[in-house]
Amino acid sequence: MAQETTEITKNCPQCGAVLVKSPEDLIITCAYCGETVDVEGKKIPNHQMLPSQEGATIQANIQEFLKKNHVEEGVVIEELKAVYLPYWVVPFNSNTQYYGVLNSAVTRYRTIQSRDAQGRTVTRQVSYTVPVFRDERGSFNRGGRENCIARKHTTFYGFDKFQDSLFLDTIQPFDYQQVKKYGAEFINAEVDANEAQRDAYGRVENANRRLAASKVNKLVRCDSRIQLEYPTYVHAPLWQARFKFQEKIYKVAATGTSGTVLKAEIPLTFGRRMKNLAIGITMLLVCAYAAQWGYGLRTPDGDIETWGWILLIIGFAVMVLSFLFTSTAFRMQLEKSAKIKKQKPQKTAMNLEGA
Ligand SMILES: [Zn+2]
């Protein structure tokens, strides 16, 4: 667990208020005027934020999500709070030159002469394939942005999903009033701009290498020239909720910007588990019947008929499904995540100059 000790550093260069930080914090935002500085008191330029939906909207979305997952009556939301998490958004441009080998095969023919039983010469053609290796050189440009979470030790429920949900469509200058409005917990950064840039550099380089490797059969060389711009410091809202259902507490996470539920623990009621068990057992019976029937369908030669095989395959598929249902019957809760559409593809300029 993180220590609760806070160390008081210095006064805010803007309003003079005392800045309170934990030992790991590298960037601190003043809770009074919203000024953001590093540990030496130097101002962090261009601090931005993503605004949040109202708590009531988040709560309604959570209830809707639970309803869709058959948890409706007797749900009591006991805790609902927003956390503002720090990010570095690093814009980049890159140019990659690569060199590799492409494999292919060509078909050749060989003429074979032989003699038949009558002693005549018979000529026939035999085909064979020869592997061909070809050098491949190319280059491409790729630009966009990398989002780097500015925390090392914090793990919030639903956090993994949260990173994928960060679109910057509604970005605006940072305003501490927005944080206060929701009584949100405010988290300072433990990662500075340089470290975020190093992190982004590595990720851009790896992504370029993967892209180059996908264009050849064997990648021999890959050089990326990467330019990073100074990153933008952004705070984004993640909502955390706890709800009580049949005397147990479950967790939910939602993204503040769109209000979408990211992840939730879904309780399985006794009734629902029994229903799953019944479905599972029924499926198992269906599978046994289909398999037996399929196995019995024989051609006059004693081979299994095409329909017999189809029934055997159906039987097998039903068996796999029945395990899914039966296993759910023995679990007390499920974990559901929202499907988040991936970021719009970033501007990618390709100029392939294949050899
Ligand atoms: Zn201040």
C-alpha cells in the first residue's frame, strides 16, 4: 500500500497557497488556483483536461448496464466517485526505412523420358517448385499521438479499458473548478514529460518495426527516425462505483467523457445460475443424441455418411457450448467489459518504393 504521508514542499508561484504532494509526485497542481508546476516550481505549459458527464448520467448508465446484464431489482449504488487521472499525450512523426527478404515459389517443369512395356519411349512433364528469395526495400511515414499514463503505482478498477477509451475530441484548458464540481479525487503525475517521451519513443519504434515486418517474410534491417513534440499534460475523468446486491459489494468503472461503462462485476443470482445449469445439461443431452444418431448413419460399406459427420460435428459444438453454460452455473459473478472501438486510424502516409 502507498504510504499516506504527504510532504509539504513550497508555495504555489501563482497564488501562494501551500502545495501538498506525496513523495512520488513529480508534477503538482495547485488545489486553489489550478496552476501546474514541476517539483522545482517550473510551470507546466498547456495543461488540458477532458470534461466529465454529470454524476446522475453516470449512475443512470450504470443502472442501464446492469439491467442489460439481468441485474435490476435490489441494486443499491453505495458509492460513486470520479477520479481525475494524469496523462501525457505525445505527438510524433516518424520515417522508417526497412530492408528484408520476400519468399516466393516458381513452378518449373522437367521432361522425363522412360520406356513402356512395349519398349516405346514415353515422354512426360513433371512439375516442381523452386523457392525464390527476393530483396525488398521500402520506407513509410507514420504520425499520430501516443497516450502515456503519468502514474506508476496506481491501479484503479477498469483502468486498462480506460486507456483505450481516451479520445481527445472534447479537450479543453484545465480548470480546477471542473474537478471540484464533482468532488473528484485529483491525481498528480509520477512521470514527467521526458519519461513520457521515452516511453512513447519505444512504443512508436516497436509499432514501426511490426509494420515493416508485416511487409516482408524476413525483416533484416529496420531504422526509424522519430520526431517527438513536447507532450500535452491532460487530466481525464474515470468514475468508480460500488453497488450492493444481495448483501455483497460489486465494482463498476465508467469513463467520464462519454459516460460509458467500461467494466463491471456482474453478480449471478441463484435463479440465473440454475437456469444456466438446466441449459447446459439439456445441451449435453442434445449433443449425446446427435452424436449417437450421426454415428449410426452408415453407407452400405459401413462408412459414416456425410449427414452422420455433420451431426457428429454439431454434437461436438453443442458439447463445447454446454460447458460454457454449466461452468457459469458454478460461478458467483462475472466480469463484463464494454467493447471500445479502437482509435480512428492515425494519419499514415505510405510511400513504398519496393525494389
Ligand atoms: Zn495556486
